Amino acid sequence: MRALYDVPAPAKLNLFLHVVGRRPDGYHLLQSVFVLIDWCDTLHFELRHDGRLQRHDLGPALPEDDLSLRAARLLQRHSGTALGADISVLKRVPWGAGLGGGSSDAASVLLALNRLWGLNWSRARLLDLAPQLGADVPFFVGGRNAFVEGIGERLTPLAVPARRYAVVKPPVALPTKEIFSHPLLAGTRTDAIVAVFPADTAMPEMLQPGFGRNDLQAAAEDRAPEVAQAAQWLRDRYGNSRMTGSGSAVFARTEKSDIVDASPVATQTEDDESALTSLPTGWVGKLCRSLESHPLEGWTG
């Protein structure tokens, strides 16, 4: 194998996000449901025999040492391979949004280079590396929608009903560390909201539209009023909204087509299309479909 082209790296939504505690090292403990959506970055990989790792930006310029390069170096070092790669990244998922775009890129790099380099590592072995890159990376390597605990490393796969979401991001990026250190977060509850999961009585409740909350949203809105504006913009059109991750992207369930076909292409209505063309200047948005599983789920066992 000499190359892999058009490798997707899908974003995610946090249907809810509850802060349930804090570790002695300062990391917050979470409970959340992560759902994959069809807003994707695209990566291309070409084999190198000189061991070099180079990234080429096909869209917006990325930081010099981004997560995709760090993931490639980590896998190269732990596998002991002498091979390298040219990694081209077409960035579509906005960063600083709570959509997990950088973490998803890193996961797709691990999965793609595992195949391109002929390593044949198992998913479990890749999952051992994933937390070293970031708390969201294990979810994207895991390949399934999931109930997530700990700092993001404890995954319980979930069969989440297919739905369509309107996702918007105002022109502000929020540093995750800044949101988690915000004084407002000190007042969040620390009880385990879904502590009985995965008992049968807990699963349906957590998957109902509107369940729970995002404990980081108040801090994000205090830090960036644009987040509150985006949430109101969606509520005015769809009657609901919630921030994803640590922000600044906000999403809403679209009521006209809440349950959708899980086929690769979902049809959008004219009303849905026009709803996102009226975004304020500088905002980006997309009508997204939830995914049953990661497109690269079958790339490793």
C-alpha cells in the first residue's frame, strides 16, 4: 500500500456534559454522551520510506505541531517503524468549537497509518496510545457513539437514535483549559447524574431529547457572550439549543426531520437549508446527520 486518500475525520456532539468530580491532579471527571456527526475533515496519506513525517495544509493553516503530527510521531515511536508519511489535511470542522476536530484528526491518523504502515495493531492497542494525545481521542478511535466517563477514556458503546442537528459556531474560539478553570465551574454539582448506567432504566432517559445539560455552558457564555447569542439564535428557530463540549459551537435538534434515515446521504428540506443561510456575519454552520459509527470503524479489530 502506497497511499490512502479521502480519509474522513468526523466531528462529535456532546448530547449532555455533566461534571461529576475532580481528580487529585486537577482533571475534571465527566459523564457525557458523545455522538458522531457528518461534519468531517478529510486527510490524505502518502507513504515515505525515509521516516520523515510532513503535514500539508489544504485549507486553513494549522499550528506547526498539531495533533495529527503528534499522533503520527507517537505511533511511529511506539511501533518502531522506519516508515514515514506525507499527511495532507483539508480542515472543515472549526477549531475551538467543542466539536473534537483536532482529536478526530489524530484518531484518523492513528487508524490510517496503522494500515498504511502495515502494523496491524488492534483497536485496543491503539486505544492505549490515544489518551496521550487528548481526552477526546479515545472516543474517535473507539469507533462507536458512547457514554463517556472519567476524563474521556472510559467508553460504553451506545446505539443512539439517528437524528439531524443544526450546528453553528460564532466567530470566537474557546480554550478548553480556560473554561474548565472558570470560577463558575466551581458551583457545578458533583453527583453522578447517570450513576446507575448502564441499567435498563437509565439508558432510555439519557437518550431522550433535552436530557441533562452542559455544565460548561454558563462559563463559556460568561467568557464569550457570542455563545449565548448562538444558543438564542437556534432556540428562536428550533425551540432548543445546547453547547457542545467546552464550546463555542452550539447545536439544536431540527424538529421537522428529527428522526432521519441512517443512509450515507440525508435529504435536507428547503426550510432547513434557508435556516442556516441566514447566519450572522462571521458565523459558520451546517445541518448535520448523526452517524451510527465511525467511517473507519472496520479498519482495525
